[in-house]
Amino acid sequence: MSSELPTDFAPAERDSLENVLGTAKQLQENPLIEIFNAVPVPLIIINQKRQAVFCNSVFQTASNCKSIQELIGLRPGEALGCIHANAHEGGCGTSRFCKDCGAALAIIKSLQGENATEECRILRKRDFDDGGEEALDLHVFTSPFKYLDQDFILFTAMDISHEKRKQNLEHLFFHDVLNLVTGLKYAAQTICKTTTSDRISRQCQKMTSAITQIAEEIQAQKALSSAEEGSLRVYPQLTTTGYILNHIREIYSGHNLCVGRHITISPHSINYEFKTDPIILSRILGNMIKNALEASEQGAEITIGANTDNGLVQLWVHNECVIPAQVQRQIFKRSFSTKGDGRGIGTYSMKLLAENYLKGLMAFESSDETGTVFSISLPEKGLF
């Protein structure tokens, strides 16, 4: 195709099919090329004109093409059936839509000699029903390399559609459920203020406390989801260990897990001012307390406290129980739990939030002599 073809983004020029097939044959003659067929993700090799000269079987399955031979000479968007691939006569990469295409942007960077990774959203025609459209969410990786004095780009694409759907559903769920919980809490508080019945007032106060706990659990799960995505925002501010400990004791003293158990602040605990995100820190300590309450027998006392040591502020939670050695070796690992399937994010979330977001250090010790102590150590001078 002539290089004089107009374009709105990348060059429209193509190599002739004869040249592309010749290059494809040269690549196929190298026995090492078969390694790419063992790669379990879609992979193609493209030339400097962005045309495929090799395609593994996984990419062919993900494409709209019936055979690997059909793919040779096509550009990535054309092979995948992007609805914008033919929006411009120059083909994939040349229309105005391509300016925002992650695949096109990654390829351009690799044409300039860089490794690149971008997210790419593609709408394509479905070829198995009445011609509707389907959306692809891809994580594209491109890397330039040289072979037989020719420059090529290794192009791989991982399907992250499931991950994106999960994220969108989670965000929608958290938003809608928190709105409902806020409405329930407002209704309960209104009844508390307007009722003249002591019995109803007590019930409303219990309801308000339960709703507050539900909201806290939802917010904690939302924070964990954001933390795993790497999108959790940290808002450091001055606070004190005394405020944090009193706040967390007040919340969890009314928790259903605390029935028959007691949370006390150590008399040796210090009140120290430092800078951190108090909401994230409270969530970490809340998980420590819940674990301690769940492990403790009726009548047990859970002690919380704070101290400073070597430029660090340390907050801790203690209970008398001892963690078995085989369980200790699994602490902080995701999905490990002694409480059954679907659990096991408590200690994992503590470490994730403490070390990745508060720049602290999570630790624990458990023995017959000391019981179990979980602690978080944070820099005295704060996050920044």
C-alpha cells in the first residue's frame, strides 16, 4: 500500500504480501520459534509496518481469523476484528480512534525502541451470532527485538475483561450498598431522636450501632479492594495514639464478637502525636482486635496499647491465646484461614495496608509465655 495514503495517527504504509510471507517463512525456519507456540497467552510478531509475520495458536483462537495463515500480513486490530480497524482506508492504526488505542500507543513506543505496556479496549463484531458487538479489555505488552538484521516487535495481549468486570461490579456494589446503609442509619437516628419510649430508644441505639459496624465492614472491604488495585488514597494527618486506641476500643466494645469479652487499654500505653492516615490505621487495628476476640474464650481480656522505640510508633493488640506453630507459618498469606473457605484476608490485609500504604511494619509473636501480640510499627515522623 502506498505511503502516500493519508493517516490520522500512525503511518499507513504496508509491506507487500510477498515480502511479509517471505519474512514469515524465514522466522518459521528457526526451530526456536516453536517456543512461542508454548506460550499460554496471545502472541504475535509484527514488522516495522505493524503487520503480523508470526502468530501463535492462542492468538489465532482469540482472533476473528479461521487460520494462522489468514493472520499473516494483518495488523493487530484487523486480526482481532476491531470495529475501527477499517474506519480509515489506511487500516489499523490510521484512524482518529487509534489515537486513544492502548495497542497502537504501545506499538508506536516499541517502534522507537522502547518496551511498552498499555491497557487496550476493543469493540469488535461477533462472528458467532447475529452480528452484535463484544468488548475486549486487554493488557498489551510490546518489546522490540532484532532478527537477521531486521527489526521486529513482540506483541502479547492478556485478556483482563474478567478483572475489569469484577472491578466495575465491586465499585457499583460498594457505592449502592453504602448509600442504602447510610439511609438506614439516618432512619434509625431519626427514630431515636423522636421516640418517647425508652424501650424503642434502646433498640434504635442497638440498631444504629449494628448499622455502623456494617458500614465499617463494607468500607474495610472497599479499602482492601482499592489497595489490591493500587488505587487506595492515603490522607495523612496529625493524630495521637490515645485518640486511635480510644476510638478503636469504643467501636469494637459494642461489636457482637465482644459479648462476654473485654477490651482494655494498657496502663503503660503512651499518648504520642504523630502523622499517619487514621482511617487506614484504625482498620488495621480493627482486624487485629477482631482476630483476638474470635480466638479468645468467654471472659477473656484483650489489651491494646502504644509505645515508641527507635524512632518508631508501635501500636499493638494482645490476647492470651497461642497460635499453633503450623498456623504461624501461614500468617499474612492471602486466603489462608483456620476459619473455613472464603476467609483469610484479615492478616493479609493488615500487612498490605500497613507496609504498602502506611510505610510501616507488621509483626506478631505468639508463645506460651507471652500469649499473642500483633503489632504495627510506624515512623514517628509520619508518612512523608
